[in-house]
Amino acid sequence: LGMAAGGERPLTLASPPHPRIAPQTCPLLLRVFTTNNGRHHRMDEFSRGNVPSSELQIYTWMDATLKELTSLVKEVYPEARKKGTHFNFAIVFTDLKRPGYRVKEIGSTMSGRKGTDDSMTLQSQKFQIGDYLDIAITPPNRAPPPSSRMRPY
């Protein structure tokens, strides 16, 4: 998908080795699913080998930040560039205890505004290769639905 905003490292498979990681570490193909209604996909949309149709495939690293991923999504969806657009990130992973998938909200970013989750990485949230990333995008004129991960401040 070319360069991240601001001339940061390119996020494509053909890039030179990443300067902060050992040479044997490879980028991963991140499968990202987005909604524009502020809610994450239902877990049954990932059942039996199916996935939602809104898939983006991004080559990136485990130390990619939510802000970097937000920039890439905004390259693909120009309407998400509006100041105040809210991005809520969740990891969708296979549940080892029972069949199906589970979702874990990990953080959020906002277009045009710095936030506490901007520098959070996939790795720091225990993302594993094979997991999906689900991003609920809320336009600036609508408040995002209350998160199960609200902070008490």
C-alpha cells in the first residue's frame, strides 16, 4: 500500500529490512476488516471459513502502531480522513476453548487528534500471525458506541 503518511517506513513486502528488528524477522500479511457504522463485525461473519467482504490486506510488521495502521486505512478510504473520524481497533482470533472466533478490543485513534493509543503496537496487544484486525470506523458527526474498554478518567 505504499508509504505511510509523513514519509514513514514503507509498508510493502518489497521494502528494505526493517531497521529496528533482526534481519530474519519478516513482515506479515495483516488481514484487516473495516466497518463504517462504528460497530465491529459480528463474530458469526467469520465462521466456517467465511470473512466479511470489506477486507484490506496490508504488509506490515508486528511493531506497527495503531496510528500507522490508521494512516494506511485513510489512504484507502479518503472519507475516513475527516478530522474527528474515530477508529476502534479489535483483534479477532480463534477461540481455542470453543469453536469460532472471539474479539478483543485493543484501542482507538482519531483523525487529526493525538491519543493515548496512537503508539500501541500489534505485538504489545498479543496479536498473533493468523489473527484478523477489525476496525470500526465512526464518522466525525456520530459518537462511537460505548466501548467495553472505557477508561475511568
